Amino acid sequence: MRTRKASMMAPTRAAPDALPQALLRMAKASLYDPAHPCRAPLPLVPVARAVAPLQLLKHQGASQPAQATTAALALPTVRSACEVAALGFAVWQQCLGLCADWVDGVTELGQDMGTLRQVNTVTKYVDEENNLALRGVALVTAQMTAAARLMENAQANVAWLMARQVTPPIG
């Protein structure tokens, strides 16, 4: 994205062909590009965005029967029950940490939103409002990423515990 900084005293002059060049770039982005085979053309972006989670769901669904078979073979023992309980407690502690981070982030953002600012131009006001919005998006992004990472780690740990039950270590 191109940013332009200008004022009435020092206006920014766009090149005479800036708009046609931008429209040409947009037209090129609307077509398939063999140099970037994984990138969808602009008209197909909504479809590509909808297909991505379906592909993930298909991948997860394909692995579910194998995971269920492994789980059925892993007959619980006292030792494995203690390990699963310890894993559950560790995941619970991580969830509480995520919740605490969320509450702290929202509280800090809310306090900053409620602070009266001394802005004397519309530009500064818009800049500060955009900054708050971007901080909110960053907070949500960080929380969603951390929650997904926790979920994947928990799944990997449970799979490891089950695999160990099915094929006990030699020695």
C-alpha cells in the first residue's frame, strides 16, 4: 500500500499516469498469473477464502478415523490416566493464561480509548483512531494464534500419549 504524506503547503503530486498504472495493476491481478500459481485472481478471492477452511476441514476429517482407532486401542491404565489428567491441568493453566492476557489487553485498550486526547486536527484524530483499531486487531490476532497453537500442542501431546499406550517403549 502506498502512503502519501502531504499538506496544503507542500502537496504531493502524483505522476500523471499513476491512476492508469494502478488500474493496469488491478486488471493484471484479476487474471491468472503462472508465476504465482497459488495466488487466486481477484474475482476468485472470495471463493479461495471459502475453500481454504474447507481444505483444512477435509485434512482434519481424513485423519479422524485413524486417530479414533488409535484411541480405541489405547486402553487406559492408571499411569495413562494420571498423565492425561496432568496434561489436562497444563492445558487448563494455559487457557487461564490466555484469558488473563485477553483481559489485560482489552483493559489497556479500553483505558486508552477512554483517554481524552489533545488532537487539534482531523488527521491526528483519524490517525489515533486507526492506531486503536489496529491495536485491537493485533490483540485479537495474537489471542487467536495462541489459542490455535495451544489446541495443536494439546492434540499432539494426546496423540503422543496414545501412541505410547499402543506401542509401549522397549526396555
